[in-house]
Amino acid sequence: MTEDLNRQSLLKFLDAFYAGDAETATACCDEAIDSITYAPIELFPHLGHKHGNGWVTEAIRTQQQRYSSRKYDLKFMAVDGDKIATMQFLSLRKHDDDRVVHLESAEFFTFRAGLILMHRSFFDSFDFVQQLLGRDLTDSFAASVRDTLRR
Amino acid sequence: MTEHSLWRFSRALHRAINERHYADLSGLIDDDVDWTVYGPIDMFPFLGARRGKAAVLEVIRQIAENVRIHRFDRESVMLAEDSAASMMRYSLTALDSNKPVSLRLAHFAKFRAGRLTSIRVLIDTFDLVEQTLGRAIHLPKMVAV
């Protein structure tokens, strides 16, 4: 019963988040929501540790400024009591050059009274940086990484 | 109460990597397993996609030849009937260089009849590359996800 409510609440949140409906998405979250996206914040200053449900509106606004369309496809969901894990395939169309970038995102949610209380997220950040830059970075670093592993 | 398939698989995987004992793990992997660890395969050839038990056991041998697990903490775990997901923090050593590496990963696994049929693993790969290089990669400020 609780699991069904949490699942419905999460799907409502994701639909609203990617539809740009900040009010509905925020209503799915506890006021004291604690969110961490593990990513290099020197590169992605809007990610990292955020506290409070104002984060939801800010995150939607930031993404809308950068991307003309944002879509998610839920690839995996595991529900266990008040916790839900998802893997999502995200497609984001950049405003500046109209290129579409893709990423798989791991998201872990903890619920309290049917609302999202805790959110943890990360993704294949090296690949995402390459897509945003529009160039392959592996040539620059692959030899160094392989040498370091062997040294 | 029957133990969840994740726990048996997790113990066998860690034993395979640290002790190079593959027999237990082999019995817990479906013949047609679908395996993907997302990341830069030009830098870490043991990342990427594999299909079938033989290919997966081979890539686990490659991982065992490259790293040793010192410690892992399961920060979050979700157990469903035939699936499981965890967020984990690993402390590893790159064997050839004796270099310590700390990484956070998420895995999403599906099981059938106690055997792994599918797994997807996500890693904060930018952090992994920087740790391996031993220095920060300087790039311009980016847009947020």
C-alpha cells in the first residue's frame, strides 16, 4: 500500500519535473528535501548538495534555460518500503546548438508520508561532459590513465 | 525466509575479484546475461557492455587483474522480488600501480531463478578519471543537468 503510494508519487514527480510543472513537482517533495547530485560541481555549479524544496523550481528553471526539450524514459525501478531506486534515460536538446545529448541517470529516493525526503543522483559524468563539449576527451587522457594504472 | 539473490551474487562477485575464485559466481549468472558498466572503455577496457556468461566471467577476470576491493559501504539498497538496486561506495587499489581509488557506483540488477539476468552499473566517471590521473581536469564552466 505504502509502496504503491510512493511509486505513484514518484511517477507524478518525474512527469511534472520533465514537463516543467514546478508547482506539481514541488508538491511531491517534503519541505526539507535533501538532494545530492554527485558530479564535478566546478563544472556543473548548479549540481551538488541542495536543501529544501525550493531546489525543485530552481532545477527546472536551470534546465529550461539550457535545454529546449527534456525527456525521460524510466528504464528500471525498484521499490522497497519507503525507498525507490530508478535508472532513467534522459534526452536533452541544447538551446544553443540544438544538439540532443543523452545520459543514463541513477536516482535514489527516500519517502516520508508519501513525499520525497531524500534524493541522491549520479551519472556517467565523463561521457556527459564530452557530449556537452561536442568533442572526444578520451584521446587527451586515455594514454595517461592507462600509464597511471600500470605505473 | 530465503536470502535475496543480491546477497549471494554480491558475495560471489567480491570473492571473484579479490580471491579469483569464479566457481560460485559462475553458478549465479544466467547463460544469456546482459551486462553493462557505463564508462570510458578506451581508458578502462573492463568497462562497457558484455553479453553472455562467458563474456561476463572474462570481464570479471580482467577486473580482478586490475583492482582489489579493500572496503565497500552500501549507502542505499532496495530489494524487490526479482530485482535490486544499490548505491555503494568502494575503496579499491589499482594492482599494478598500488594506487588507491575511491568510487561511488549504482547498480540495477535483475534476477531469474536466483541467477543474474541483467545488470547496469553507473559510476561518477569524471571523478574516477581525475582520481586515476591524480589531478583535476580543467574545463570551462558547464551547464547543469
